[in-house]
Amino acid sequence: QIHKHIKLLESFSMKWGDWAERAGDAEKVIATGASSRRHQERKTAGQILNMPHVSLDQVEEIIQQVAKEEKEEEPQSTSTEEYDEEESILSSFEPTPPSIYDTVEASIKYGSYMERQEKDMESWRRAQGVKIPPTMEYTPDTLPTLRTEELEKLGAIRPNTLAEASQIPGVTPQTLVYLYDYITKRQKKQQKANRQEKQTSKTVGLP
């Protein structure tokens, strides 16, 4: 049953402008994204629900409005190729029951957030193998955003990789991100300097 309601929200779509016109209390939120240039762009119910401050109740109320209108219209006068794809969905539409309401709403609202988290975790798994230069200076001048306690621990232990640094008590995720950024930028600068040095050497060596 949960899957059924999630599938409906991911399948039913209308033009962004149509969502905004029917939005009621959520009109300002939805209309903010529906600029004139994007007014004709189609958005699924799930994409609308994913917007901040838009609830499952509000989205399903709009779907109910469309379902009611479609039911009242004569088949011959159905103007719309736009809604033809959704007719079967609308004919069997029922609001999400209270017993699974929170699960359905959370699955849609936080699904994309979880995907981003998974990508971030994958990036971190790759970053763990990054080696910290043995000449790294753990000083306030080099790493001004780090706390004194972190600088002292890193300087005393001198981890070889970010993975080792992540095991040091008191070293925060923010610090690891800063270290990663600092190291990769330093590596890029060194690579650029090496290329320029080689180019200079070739130029000097020309007859």
C-alpha cells in the first residue's frame, strides 16, 4: 500500500503553473518556483511535495480536485491530452490513510536527501585514501579554522591518511573536509608548478 501511494505521487504530473493555481495555502511556495519561463514545465506530485513547506495533504487535495473535475467532465469534452496519461491514476485515487501517511510523506520528502547523503558517503570513502603530506604543518597559520586541540593532536600523531585522521578523538567531520580541501588544492598547485617548471626548462633548453 505504501508503494502504491508513492508510485502515484511519482507518476501524476501537471504543469508547474497549474500546481501553483490550485495550491491554496501553499500557493506562494509553489508559485515562487514557477517563474514565467518555467510555468509550462511539468512537475510530478512527488517533486511538488519535495518543496519546502508543502505537505502531503496539500498535494493530495490538489490531486483530488483534478480527479473530481475529470469525473464531472463528459468524455467528449475532455480537452486534454495533458491529463490523458493520468486518467487511470485519477479514477482510482484515494488519499493516503493516516496509518501510512508519515511513511509516505517522509519517503518522498527525504528520498532525494538520502540519495545526496549516499553520494557524500561514497565521496568520503574515496577521500579516506588521500595521503597527508609528511611535511604537513599543523599550525594556526596553515590551518586557521582548526581548534588548538585538533592541531595539537594531529601534530602529535601525524596521521598518514585522512582515514587515520578520522580515528583521532576530537577531530570533527568539518575538520576532515577542510583537510581534504587543503590537501587537494595544495596538490593541484604543486602539479601546476611542476608543469610550469618543465615548460620553462624546455624553453631554456631551446637553441
